[in-house]
Amino acid sequence: MPILALDAGTTSTRAILFGDDGTIIRQAQRAFEQFFPHDGWVEHDADEIFDATLACARDALDGQHADAIGIAVQRETVVVWDPHTGRPVHRAIVWQDRRTAERCQQLAKDPAALALVARTGLLLDPYFSATKLAWILENVVGVRARAERGELLAGTIDTWLLWKLTGGKVHATDATNASRTLLFDIRRQQWDDDLCALFGVPRQLLPEVRDSAADYGTTDLLGERTPIRALIGDQQAAAVGQECIAAGDAKATYGTGCFVLVNTGDTPLVSKHRLLTTVALRLDGATTYALEGSIFNAGSVVQWLRDQLGLIATAAESEAVAMSVESSGGAYLVPAFTGLGAPWWLPDARGVLTGITRDTGRAQVVRAALESVALQTRDLAGAFADDGVPLARLRVDGGMAANDWLMQAIADQLRVTVERPAILETTAWGAARLAGMHAGIYPKLGTPGFRSVEKVFSPGGDVERVNALHEGWIRALKTLQGS
Ligand code: ADP
């Protein structure tokens, strides 16, 4: 009784067919085009995302019939479309797109607007969907009038894929995706009319919000009447895939950037460090919340070593090179390529390499680069602890989690156990896990024996040395702040 997971990410989409014991049967992946029409603008062709996702699904199924489909997606990205033609009125505006920065700055001057935004658990930032949606309404000729007449539909990528898969029958989203839009009251669990008015988004454009595991209709595009039983945002899906379901459970996904989610149970905690309060999961009407923080540059630092500096030939080589020396010899790389996120929040800062001497060579720079990822994780963990959710252990995934040396360095810096699961495709697995559970094929979340850990990294190293490395890092950060 296989379960099909669709994982529509930011640069590629994939489909993975899981067996009823949770093992991978078959998978397929396709990249899609990134459009950068102006500096800071990022767009996707929503039709291309759907076509690529459908093609992957067919490849992964290879003629088999899935018993349920679960869909995980890049979050915050918005699409507006005409349900009569089935065509988007504009390219999707991607979460990375900064075109509405000025609009957000203007709105942020109004204390009443900020009070409304507090209902969402988010910050007034172009990252989230609302101002992107408003931009399409304001800038594509005729779209606002058509939206107000109820002639158009809008949604995040999950909603778009669902609408296409069900042949236009279901216009819905789940609470995790809704919680990233700036239009959703995370405590009352509904679209907020005041926020819709603030951003100028007609309420009738928005999809119905359901539980993350629910009945989302069926599709006839992948064999007859295949039920769609889960929608979820990608980071939340990874948390489910790692079975982070109890308060205090934490996961970090180390990809290009790093996203850390800590489950806070049924309490939507408000951070003192500008961490986001978000919906981790909604099942049977019960909402689980999380605090979320991110490191802007993680795997991208390794890409930079490889592509810009030519210090390593492959990302994986960073591990052996870092291990070839005893220390980075006082060198620190602060990879603030695009500013620094939580808990420092220095959006205009740019990176530095400090403490270099005649002895600083390739290996020291590579090691300092990997150390920067561990040190940033420690700073982020400090913010979580200060907000009342100290990490008891950390579950890791993403491409960078393959690096044993780095995972050990993280365990050493955080002084907690780092666990790497057997399935590294945690995002797709989280979507499949929910869909399979709703279909009665997989057991309830938290069932022992249904999650396997491949490797555990226990905190080690000499504590004084570990702390000295962190103190040096804080000094390096100070040079960046100009103090
Ligand atoms: P994304 O989903 O953001 O594209 P992935 O989860 O596929 O990212 O992870 C890819 C990133 O991980 C790349 O930035 C790459 O540099 C980094 N990476 C992959 N393998 C390793 C490794 N063994 N050591 C360090 N970094 C790695």
C-alpha cells in the first residue's frame, strides 16, 4: 500500500514513493527555472512547477497506484489564477523576493499595523505572502477588479498544486502554510479580516484552511481517484518526518540555509529574539505551535568555498580538509553574505574573515567555514533557551547533515546530542507520514519503532577549548558590528 509524497521545493520538485513500512520504493526529481527579473526579485512559473511535479509523480509511481498522496511545499510563495482558464495571472512570487521591502517599511511605521501583525506570529517582512499577493493585485492590469468580483483564486504552492490535481474541485490549504501568509490569526486559526484589509487582499481569494492531515479530495491524473490526504509546509514536514511532535523536540535542516524549529506544544510562545511563532501542525483541529529561527548561510558557505574560492572540489571534501588540521588557528569566517539572521539581526552586515596569520592556509579557512555553521547554531540555540525552550537534543537533516565532522562540532558547541535519521529525505517523508497516517496505513505519530536514527553524535571535546572557540567567534562578530 504505497504512499506518494510530492515535495515541491524552491529550485526543484521531487516525488518519492514510500512503502507501507516507510522505506523508499522509487523517486524522481526535476529542477525548474528561476526567474530574476530585477535585483531582489525572484519568480517561478507556477505551470512549470505543476507540470514538473506531475511528471515526477508519474516517474516515481512507474505504473503503480498510490493509496494516498501527501504534499510538502516551499512556503510563502504565492500564485493568483483564473479558475476558468486554469492559468496564473502572473508568475508566482517566491519567498526570497524582496520587491515589497519599501511597502513593509512604510507599514511598520504604523503601531496599529504592527499590533495586527502580532496575530500572525510573524514579522512585517517581504518574506511572507501578504505583500506579494497585494503586489500582484496592484500591478497586473485588471487583476484587482477581477479579484473583487470573485473571479480569481489565490494560494501558496500547496493550494495551487491541490487545485490543479483535483481538476479545480478543491481550493484549500493547511494551517501550517496559512500560518506563513501574514493573513492568518494563529491563535483563532482563521483568516483575519483586519489583516486582509490592512494588506488589501479580498477575503474571497483565499482558500479554505484545513488540518495538515485531512481529506483533500482525489486526483484522476495519477491513476483513478487517488486520495490526497496531507498538505504541509516544507520545514514543518521535516519536523514531522523527524517525529518532532512533543514540546521541546527540535530539528535543524542544513541545506543552503539552516532552519531550526522547536515544538512548543499547544502554546504559541512569543520570542524576545524575533524568532517566528508558527503552526507546526494541526491534527483533528488541535494546533501544535513551534518557534522557528534560521541561519541565512549554511551550505552556501561550502558552495562558496568550492565555487568562488576553489578551495575544495566537492562539498563532501570539506570534511576531510577540516579534519586535516587541529584547529583553524584563530581564524574565523563570519559568512554574513546576506546579513545575519537570528539572534543578531544585522541585515546590512557583510562577511569577514578575521584572525588570519601567515600560517592560515586552505585547511584553516575550510575548517573556520564549517565552524561558523556550528557557532551560528549555538547562538540560535541560545536565543531559543532564552525564550524558554532550551534544546534537549537536536535532530538534523538536509544535505549538510551528511558531514560527520560538522555534526560532531555542533554537538560539542551546543552540549546536546545530535541525531541523524536513517531517512534524510525528511521533508517528503513528513508529507508521506501524515498522508499514510490519515489513510490508516501508518501508525499514529510518536509510535515507537517507526523512526530510525542512523547516527548519534554525543557532545565531546574539551569544554574549555569549545568555549574558547565560541568566545573568539563573538569577538569576530563584534568587528562586523563595528564595535
Ligand atoms: P537545498 O535543499 O537548500 O538545496 P540540500 O539539503 O540539498 O540543500 O543541501 C545542499 C547543501 O549542502 C549545499 O549547499 C552543499 O554545499 C551542502 N553540502 C552537501 N554535502 C555536504 C557535506 N558533505 N559537507 C558540507 N556541506 C555539504
